Amino acid sequence: MQADFHYYATYCAAFLAGYSHEESLDIAYSAQFVDLCSRTLLAKIKGPSAAATTQLQLELMDARTDPVGLQDITRIWSAFHFLPKDLHAVKEKCIRRYLDKYRLICGPNGDLVVKTVELAKGKPLQSVGIAMHVLADTWAHANFAGTPSLVINNTNYVFYELLPEGDGFIEKPIKFRHKTSEPDDLENSIYTNSLYQSSENSIMNLGHGRAGHLPDYSFVRYKYLPAWNEYKELVKDNPHDYWNAFAQMIRAMRYIRGDYPTFEKDTYDTETVAPWEERIRGIIKKRQILASDDWKAFGEELSGQTIKDHVIDEYFDEYTKCAKEERDDTFLGRFIRGAIAHKGMVIEAIYESGNKIAGIAK
Amino acid sequence: MTVFQRVRGILIGLCMLVFAALLITDPGEEAYMFIIAVLSLGFAAAGIKNIIFYFTMARHMVGGKMILIQGVIILDFALFTGSLADVPRIYILLYLIGIHAFSGAVEILRAMEAKRTVEGPWKLKLSHGVINFALALACLVFIRHSNTALLIYSVGLIYSAVIRILSSFRRTTFVMIQ
């Protein structure tokens, strides 16, 4: 997912869940900040590197892929962008090393999503934002794992875009290239993805790199052969999944606000969004690379307030210019504490499942 | 490129430089045997690694059988290379030239593909492939003058080694996952 959903759509969901304009902005800022809080950024503001929620491309280029390096990558990507769906998933006749990676495959409505939302309850708004980022990504990044793995994350030439026609869909073959300088060509279904690398632990095989940005586009439906799925094709229906993500975010935030006593898997607040269903589905289905403008306009209609754009360094001065002992109470201080708590919870859950791939929580 | 791949690229480049130096300074029977032994062991290690990777991990993966097939073919090459120990030197040289020409042709094809779909230094790849292929052809032309052919082959090896080492220091082009 991109800034359109993590920032603007999250703002809309927070407002619909009952938060004020200012509170919704804080939640949305934090949700988007998960995609920006790298070690490079933390070094700049002198924050703890353990709070990193993402890795920049430059950091990844230099990342080690020995066991310790892999643990570091997996902690970040599994915890914040590819939350595992089932840490006890079963697959016949495979060795432990394979199973450890297989169990990290991301998907919605897993036990860890519930734990993520529960962890954010009673915490500052920054923790709510982090939880909403993680929850939303479980829908977008489903079927890929947050660890480098050829045998899990690879894709091949069987890749078709499903375009609506009449009552059904037509299949259009997707072409991939590896040029970041050229934007994805939506009209001709030409997308950029990462290079094929036969090395199991190559960084190119991390997450959905081999499927390019397709999981990040809300409008797209596609059919492909995931490396792990025993030659069974999989249809990814992003409009359906993004709708669910939006409705589930509202449900989760209403639980955090105390409107519901529990947060359960597979529950969505469709009632709250019902009056705007057509509008929201329209934004989700619109064929465009970034839907920020549409979400922003919708959010401003909802709250009647101007939604300021996300500025990465908005809270840097507050954090860097205050006394060290007061940092925890700043906006970024609360974000950092929330990120460390969430990361620790996920690492511990992975470790307790008998999987050493993410190491142990400090 | 992983750290292991970079280290491997540098080590292979250094080995090639040693081979070239051996062939230029002391092109005797032992030099050929040494090269054949190292090549054979290298192929065997790569083939066995692929086969083990298939049986432990890739057999669950779509397209994983390609890794097994690659492993078996490379292992077969290793056995064939090892069996060349008892043949006249001219045939060994022909075999080495053949490998050189083949790698040049593959490099040209990869450069053409890279030009179409990948961002990055495809020109270096293409020139590497063309020069390798041209040197292999030149070796064949001078095959009756074995010392000249050997010298040309050694120059080709040095060139390939330098390119391989330089490539190992190149940064991986890009990834995208967020």
C-alpha cells in the first residue's frame, strides 16, 4: 500500500470510527510514518535504531543475508509490512527450514492481527496508526512473506490482469520490466518488478518485489502462480481486499475507542461505511497509480476540515530539541515506543512458535 | 547481489587470474591438470549445491524442477571435465575455448535482454560477451599454433577475471517492496 491508503484512507477510517479531525490526522501520520521510519532517519534524529519500521533501498542494497542479517530484515518486514497469517501452518513433507519461511506468509485475519490491534488499545494514537498500517498491509501484501525467499516469494510468467468486461473479466497478460525510471504503464499492463535471482536469500526475493507494485494498487485484479502454492493459481482481488481493509480498520479503531468489548477476526464495520459505500468503492476501483487526491477530497468532505499533506519532518524538531528524558512524551517518542512494542510482540510470537528466523526480542 | 555472491565472484576472478598466469608462465602438463581439476571441482560443487537446494527447498516451489535439472547438468559437466585428464592438451584447450565461447554467447544474450527490460550497465555486459566470443574465435583460428592460441586464451581469461571482480563491487540495481 502507498500513501494514498496509509495516510488519506486511514484518516477517513479514523474519522468514521469516531476520532476528531486532529486525532485522525495523528493516526494517519503515524500509519504513513511506518513506511518512512528507517535507520537512516532514526540516525538523523538520534532515535534508537531498534525502532526502525522499514529499510530504505540503499540500506537493503548493503544488507547482509547471513543468518543474523536475515533476522534483522525479517524482524522489520514481517512485523510491519507482512504480518504472518498462521505461525503454525502445516505443509506435508517439508524440512524445518522451508516450513519456517512458509509460516511467515502474510495474510489477513490471522491471530497476530488481533494481537496487534489489542496491543494498541489504551496506547497513544501513534500506536493506533502503527496497528492500522500493519492491518491494512495484511490485505494488500497477502501471499508474500516478509523475509527474502525464492521458494516463497518468486513468481513466473503466469501473470494475468483481470479486466472487467460485461458481467465477467477478460485476462490480459502482464509484462514485467525492471526499470524504476519508467512509471508503470497501466494502459498496456506493463509493470516494474525486481530481477529474478536464483539465490534463495537474495534481497530481490523479499516480499512482493517479484510481483512489482501490483499489490499496492487498489484497482487491480490479477491471477498468478505463487511459488509456494503447489501449482495452484491464485486470484488477488484488490478492490475486494481494500474494501475489507477499510471496513476492518474502522472496526478495529472502534474497538480501541471502546465501542466494542472485543476485536475478533473477520469482523468489519460495514454499517458505518454503508452511506459512503459507492463513493469508497469508486475510489478503490479507479484505475490510477496514486489515489491520494480522491481519498483526500473524500476525507475533507467527511470532516469539513482541510487535510494537510504528510510532511516527513513535521515532528523532528519537537523530538530533537527537547531534553532526552522528555523525548518519550513527544510525538515521535510515542511512535518509537509503539514501534518497539509492536516489533517485540511479533518477534516473540514468531520465536514462541518454534521459528528462529526472526531471532529473539531484546 | 548477496555478500556470498560478491565474495564468490571475487574468488572466481582471482582463480581465473591465477590460471591465466600459470598458462602464460608455465604452460606444461601440470598447469592443464590443475585447471581441469579446479574447474571440475567448481562445477561439482555448484551442481551438488543446486541438487541439495532442490531436495530441501525448491521441490515445493513452482518451477523448482529447473533448479534440479540445472544441478544435474552442471554435475554432468563436472564429471566430463574431470574425465579430460587423460586426453592430449590440444583437446583440453579446445574444451576450454568452447566454455569461453559459450559464456560469451550467454553474456551477449543476457545483455540484449537487459537492454530491453533492465536498468543498468548492459553495455559492459555486451562488450564482455562480444570480446569473450571474439577471443574464443581467435583461439580457434590459431589452434595449430598452440602457444599463440594459449596466449590469446589467457588474455581472454584475464579480461573476464577483471570484469568479474569489478562486477562484484557493483551495487545491486534496485528492489521494491513497500
